Amino acid sequence: MSKLSLALPCMAMALATLGTPTASQAQIIPAPSTFTISGPLLFTSVGGPPITCNVSMTINSHPGGMTGSVSSAAVTPGNFVCPGLFPRGLPWPVARTSTGSISISNIRLETIMSTYCTGTLHVSWGSNPLGTGSADTGTMPGNFNGNPYPTGSCTLSGPMTVTSGGPVSVL
């Protein structure tokens, strides 16, 4: 058998495996895609009362499913204070983590008094069946009113669900 006839089957097998995700190539599926996650999130900050607001984020997952961005975010009433929280600095980067969650970084929420909270929100799909798109909780340690964590800490946590563009899986 010639070397060429041996090389062709090996090359075909190598090319076939390029499109197959492995554990080290975990991803947001489908990608590229656009989907929206929404839910009632509890916002807390040092010195302020905890408030629950409805938050909605539109996420664009990039080709390959490892990264993306939040292209729009909205905070709507739950508590009467919620209309005074404004998402700033969009788009926010999204990355698929090694633990089966997505990390949304550079989140900035400002209040009508120009105080703000910044941080990273982790949203995980937990043990939910693949494709349901139901996310668990996330927390956002950050800073509030220019004071760094923990003295100026804030949190953002609560259930998030895929409300459009789903189902979405994070593998």
C-alpha cells in the first residue's frame, strides 16, 4: 500500500472530528443564536433595602458557542424602585464557563442618583434537562457608590428563564 493511500483515511478521520464538540469544547447551543433570559432578580446593596425587579437580557451567542454578548437589558417594575435602575455599558461580554454556566461580565446598573453597581453575573442551567433553557441563580458581587467590594457590595440573584429564542443548552 502506498503512503498516499494510508494518509487519505487518516486525514478524513481528522477532518471528521473537527466539527464534533468534546468535553473541552463545551458550548452554548445553538450557536450562533439570539435568545432572551428573564426573571425576577433580587438586588441588594450596602445600606439599602433589598428590592426585586424583573430583568430581561437579550444574549447573542457567537459562532462556536463559547462567547457572546448581552446586546440589550431592561429592568422593569417589580418593586416601585425598579424603574430607577438603569443598565449601562452595553454590550456586556458573555462567556461559557467550564462548569456549565454562562458568565456575564462588566454589568453596570446605575440608579437615578448616579450611584452604581458593577460586577459579574453567573447563570447556570444546573440539573435541568438539556434544552429546557431554565437557569438557576446568579450573584453579582460588585461595588456600590464607588466603594469596592465588600464595603460597597451589591448582589443580583434569582431565577432566570429563557423566554424567547430557546430552547438553549449550555454543555
